[in-house]
Amino acid sequence: MTVVNLLDFDLDGLAAYCEGLGEKRFRAVQLFRWIHQRGARDFEQMTDLAKSLRAKLASQAEVRPLPVLSEHRSSDGTVKWLFDVGAGNAVESVFIPEGDRGTLCVSSQAGCAVGCRFCSTGHQGFSRNLSTGEILAQLWFAEHTLRGEPAHAGADRVITNVVMMGMGEPLQNYSALVPALRVMLDDHGYGLSRRRVTVSTSGVVPMMDRLREDVPVALAVSLHAPLDALRDELVPLNRKYPLHELLGACQRYLEAAPRDFITFEYCMLDGVNDTEAHARALLKLVGAAGPVGRVPCKFNLIPFNPFPASGLLRSSDERVQAFAAVLIEGGLVTTVRKTRGDDIDAACGQLAGEVQDRTRVHERLTRAPVRVVRISSDTPASLGQD
Ligand code: SF4
């Protein structure tokens, strides 16, 4: 008999499963709370469930954690775990503490098929989607492991924010992502508000529209370029969903979003996308004269973490500051991401895990150098030039 992984269910799914065992919904709620709020795996511990139900569960279900291959702790408190997801694949999760906030960066796929040029995961290729249970196992493990440590003694909750920014494009694993998000938001689960759960996407437009309908959590969009010609190079998905379509989806998403702005992530690449002209083109792109009119947004500039296969370099601090100054002067809230966990390769774009590539992304990225798209100050926002 197949053993069911209870981490695969949101509350409605668990209620349906329990109904199949002849149990009422309130039993599913109790079970759900034991698993997610108290971190229990052993059904014998769940003393408010009838003995007969515990016996049934023990014979056909489990709470299946992911085996931990390694754990690294940075001097700044960042913790990175590498989890085994089978068949030679491993994914990473990173916990980033900051004041009274604890953010967990969660992976959604073993590898990624999008193949962004500056992304270490993208260079590894793609193996497979994670299941809902594998996505949630990262949160379940991190929350309940950290809660048991002296640094978090007495805390009701250690992880206050989840960002789907680990390995993978979450919106290309939509059917597993949505139940996982529901468990994060559920008051009987992790009870996080929609503002504190962020899905980061490279711009899978149809799925952005579906997320708006199904679970409109906070949205971060990996933008990285103000022009289609350059974004085609950096984020190949742009060839399918170019900037005007992406920005249109952002506008629509804002109708249901828990925040009144979209966060645009922008990785600063030396000599590629980091000039003041690029910054001015960004202002045009998201401003009233842009392809879809003004898009309320914030910019998060990310200093690139170089890795040899990328052939790219990090912009200098001065370049990043000058770029930020143009955006701020143009009226956009702009932050520069602090690099955290640098000493354990846990910074953005460095999550590599291990991937048995089933695609040719890695090969393609290794063969083709980045084509630099130059831009002059009078270049219209919809055009670039080689
Ligand atoms: S940046 Fe995100 S979408 Fe792009 S390759 Fe990396 S994981 Fe995939």
C-alpha cells in the first residue's frame, strides 16, 4: 500500500483524506495543527485523536521530512540547509534572521528550466518539480528545528516571512505551489499573512493571473532589464512574455495583491544592465508614459554574486549607488539588498543544490555568451540596440 505523505495536503485536502477514513473535518483540523503548529510526526503523540484513528494513520500515512544532506551556519545568523529530494537531486533553503523577522527562502523545483544568465540554479538545468509536501517540508523542518534551539527559546514562531525565491520558478510548478501557500496562510497551519508570503517570478504571465485569483500573496518580479532586447538575453522567458505583457500582468495583479505595489528585483551586472541610462529607461518603463501606464512598484537592487560559469561580474558599489540615485530621484522607492550569508554561499542567485539536468539549459547557457545590449539616454523604452 502507498503511504500517504500528510505534508502534501492543505486543510481541505486533509479533510477529504480524513473523510475517506470515516472522520469528521474537525479531526482533520486537529491533525493539521499537530503537524504544522506543533511539528509532530509521531501519531502516538497526538493524544486528542482517538486511538483507532491514530492506528489507522500509523498504518497508511506519515509526515515525511526531507533528509538533510548538510547544514551551514553563517556568522551573521543565516542558516542554509541542503535537502535530498532523491535521484541525485538536492535543493536548498535559507533562513535569514533580521531583528524580529525571520525569513525562510524556499525552493520550488530541483533546478530551473528558465535559465537566467546570472543565476546559479539556472545554470544547473532542470530535473523536476517538487511536490507540495517537499515544498512544505522545508518550512516544517526549519520552523520546528529552529524553535527548539536556545536562540529562539520561548518563541511561538521563528519564521515570520516566507519567500519563494529559492531554486526554481514557482509559477512553473503551480499545482504544487498553491496548496503549499494555503498551508502557510492557514490559521491552523503557519498563520502567515498574505503580506508576509512572497512569490517571486521571472514573469510567467498566465500563472500570475491565476495566482491573483487563487492565492494573491505578495509578488516579486525578476525584472533585471528595462528593454526587451536585453531582457531576452538575461531572462529567456521574456521571449515568450515580453515586457509589455509582464507589466500588464503586474497591473492586473495589483487589483488583488495584499500590498499596493509590486517589488521588482534587479540584479546589478557590471557593464550589462547597470548604467544610468538603464535606470532612466526603467523609469520610463514603469512610468505613466510606459507601455501600460504607471505601475506602482518598488525596486530591490541585488548586487550580483559572481560564479565562474556566468561570465558576469558584480557592479561596483558606486555604480549601484548611482543607479539607485536615478531611480529615487525619479520617485521610485529603491533599496539595495544586503548580501547575507556570503560566507556560506547563501546569497541570492547562489543557491545551486545538485541537479540531474534533464534539459539542455546548462549546455545552452555554457555555449552562448551574453550579448551586451547598449542603451543611450535617448533610446525609447521599447527598443535596445546591439
Ligand atoms: S532566477 Fe529564478 S527563474 Fe531565473 S533561472 Fe534562477 S531560479 Fe530560475
